Amino acid sequence: MTRSATRQLQGFEQGGVVRALLVLLLLAALALAGAAALAWRWVDQPLTLTGDSAELSVEPGETSRDIAQGWANAGVQVDPRMLYQYFRWSGLAKKIRAGSYEVASSTTPRQLLDKMVQGATVMEQVRFIDGWTFRQMRAELAKAPHLKQTTASLSEAELMAAVGQPGVPAEGRFFPDTYVYSRGVSDITVLKRAHDMLQQRLQAVWSERNPDTPLKTPEEALILASIIEKETGSKADRGLVGGVFINRLRIGMRLQTDPTVIYGLGESFDGNLRRRDLEADTPYNSYTRAGLPPTPIALPGQASLLAAVKPEPTRALYFVARGDGSSAFSETLAEHNRAVNKFQRGGR
């Protein structure tokens, strides 16, 4: 074979190899394009679940691989490796937020990721009622659904330290309201929110206090507000009840209010307040001791906080329950005794 023919043959062989490589590359590109198209369709196809829905709690610091495996374990029938790769190549894996999530069978992988990136968690709620004691509030907190219980074994002092208020009595330190939280959240988180809300509301009303109030500190306003909360049967009377107590504090008269005595009796109170209870001296007996008790006696609401610092103007020093939830107010003891005779003793 001549040298020219040899070069010609080599050229043909090299050209064939190049053409073969080009064909292979083209086929690979088509395969990748097909796979990409398939993957693109997959992210918008509804996921299959083992039940009607699936729930997952994403903890802070979890990797996207852990999260993908978690969904597979929770009942999403998907290859977790495929879900993980989608999280990864979407560029959003690091934006997934901690929280509790729930998906239905109509949810697509794209919607699942969007839900976690947006932090669209499943929410629950717990409600603390105006006038509740700290003990009642803790009982309600213990029943709250899907709340991580971490304080059940803590004493009151330990709980307040966990909230960030060591040495502060717990009674009355939390604002009565409805608190919404995501599933799996710690009860301490809810307590801190309720405590912070109380502090904010208390400072706000204290800045609006009447300039001539005998109350010296926000703490005293909080204590009085808790008494007003427990003494008020009718919302319309709250401002006047606050006015009566302010008048008594101003002239040094004892508050003489049953709710403080009952609070001082604690769990020994059987629902019947007797004369001996009113005469038994305790730090909370406002019949035997002048001034305010040492701590609040309940959770005061917003209206009671305002009634403590900005009560309705009145000269009344007494009030008695009418029996319908409202109260009769009197300026003198003689007038008060007539009201007691009328509403409490049937006019005898």
C-alpha cells in the first residue's frame, strides 16, 4: 500500500471515530434531555402517600438529605434520594425552615419544597383566660395539642428561671390571650411569649396612668389589676371597681376584698368563705392587712390593667354584688349597709 493510500485510510478511520463519538454524544444529550424532561414533569406530579396525609417535624440543623428521608419515613412513597437531589439542585435546600409540616396526597414535590421554604407550618393554639391563676394556666398548657412539654416537672421557681425571670413570682406574669404556635414547639416558647406580652401591655398602660395615682410602680399596678379582674362580674363595672380600690389606697383604707383572702387560702378553700377565714391573718388577707398583697392573684386582662391605672372617676368607697353580675356602689358606709341589706339579705 502506498503512503498516500495509508494516509487516506487513516483519515477515513479517524473520521469514523469522530462521527461515532458525535453520535454517542448526541444520544447522551438526548437521554439527558429526556431525563431532565421526565424529572421536570415529576416535580409537578402529585405525591403518593400511605395515608390521607403525612406529617413531618423539621428540626433546626437537619440536612436536606435527612429531611428527604424523613418524608419517606412519614408515609410519602418516594425514593428519598430522588427527593434529596431535587432539594439540592433546586438551590433552595438551605432555605428550608424548621417547623411542623403536613401534606395531602395532592401535594407535588415542588409544592412540598415551597411549603418548607415559606415556613407554612401546621399551627395549633392554646388560650389563657382572664382571671385564671397560674395553676390553671399550667393545667391548660399541659393539655395543649402537639406542644413539646418540658416544664411539667419544674417547680414554679424553676419555670420562671427557664422563662428568664429567676426569683420572680409566677402568678399574674403572663398575659391572658390566644397563642398560636407550630406543632412541636416547646411550652417554654409559648410561656415566654405570654410573659413578654404581659410586660409590654403593663408598660404601655403604666405610661398612661393618672398623674395622681397612689400606685408607685408597674408592679403595684399589676397586683391591683389582678384584684380588679377577680372582683368584676360585669365588664361595665370594671372602671368603677378600680376607682373604689384606688380611693381606698389613697386614704389608707384596707381593700377588704374576698378574692385576696381566697387566694391566700390556696387549695384548702372549699368554695365557702367563712368569717374565720376573713379573720385569719395571712399575707393575702386584705381584711387584716392594709395595702396591696405581696403578689398578683390572677392573670389580669387588658381592661383590668387600664382600670388599675386609669379608673373611672368616683367618690365611692364600697360596692356590693347585686346578684345579676353587676355591683351597687356607695360613697358612705350607711349607704353601703343599705345596699348589702337589699341585695345580699333580701331586704331584711
